[in-house]
Amino acid sequence: MSGAELAIDVRGLVKRRGERRVLDRASLQVRRGEVAVLIGASGSGKSTLLRCLNGLECADEGELRVLGERVPCGVPADAHALVPLRRRVGMVFQQFHLFAHLSALDNVMSGPLWVRGESREAAREQALLLLERVGLAARAQARPRELSGGEQQRVAIARALAMRPELLLFDEPTSALDPKSSADVLAVMEELARDGQTMFVVTHAMEFARRAATTLHVLEQGRVVASGAPATLL
């Protein structure tokens, strides 16, 4: 597989915490246009691997490329040097990280306004479309405290999409949600998958993996021990 076809290329990644190897020569690849799901027990290194992909953590050894760009290992990259990559990679966390003082609409507008330098009119038009896409057009003026957990997570997804990412990373996006809210968030993610959005998802939601994933990767004790179609691994 050529480098141009790969959204993520992880080779022999090692991450230590003291004497323990959280990642122990983990390797995997994700093609552009693919929905890849990473599963594993708690403490297996899933979130650490995800955070290494956009430089939130620095791996100690190995090779890592995201969207063709080399992400430094061994020595943390200067935050400024990672800005171009982070503009191309969106991330949705377990916690929503919305701006509490802003409405849902203004939260979604924030990236295009502050990072991309778009006009307020253009940012607002796009944000309204994205809120409609995630089923929250009627809640555009609500503050985060007025929204349920599932609604906040859908705003977070809309905010990530507003940056027009080539790759979306999800770190346990439904683990803090009740079953109904989880189903609403996963429905949005499945729609993104059908639309061809490249996604790398850490989740325990096996039904999402069965229905939406192109490839499933299994992480055990810091190593990717299996990769393949969900039908063969679940």
C-alpha cells in the first residue's frame, strides 16, 4: 500500500510510563476513506495511541505518519510545528470540551473563525448546516449547560467537522453517555461513515464496529494483535 493511500501509518510505536510499556511496538495502517475501529481492554493503550496521532502525546520510539506527514517520536514536537497537521485532523474526546460561555452555534463557528480566518457570515452558514446534520438545529442558541450529554457530544462532532478535517479521531465518544444519547451519537457517526469520512475510532460500541467499520484492530498490552474485517474478528 502506497503512502499516498494511507491516512495513518504506525510502525513499531513504543510509549513508556516509567518501566511500563503502554505501547509495545504497536503497528497498524488506516487507508484514506476507511473507518477503522480500535478495541481492547481498559489500560491496553488505546487512548495513548490515539493521542500520539495528533501529537497530544509523544511516542518514545517508532515511526508515525498521519496524512503523509511525519509526527516526531522520541522528542516532542514544537506545538507550532503541529498546527498544520491539526488543521487537517479533527478529534472528538470522551469529555466534550465545549466552551461553556458560548452557544452551540458559536462553539461550532469557533474553529472556522479563529483558526481558518473565515468570515462570520460564512462560518455561521456552515455551522447551522452542521447542527442540522447532527440533529440540533433547534438547539443552536443553547449553552452547553442547557444540553444533555449526547447533545453536547453531537455539538463537539459538528465543531470538529466545521474544520473540514481529512481525518476524524474519536476517543471513546459514547463512554460517558446513557444508552439513548449513545445511540444518537453513534447514528451521526454511522452517517459520516456512509459519506466516506475517514475515521479512526476507539470505542467499546461493538454494534457500531459491526455496522460501520471497514477494519477492526485489536490492542492487547500495547500491541496490535489482530487486524481485519469485523465479521472475522467479532
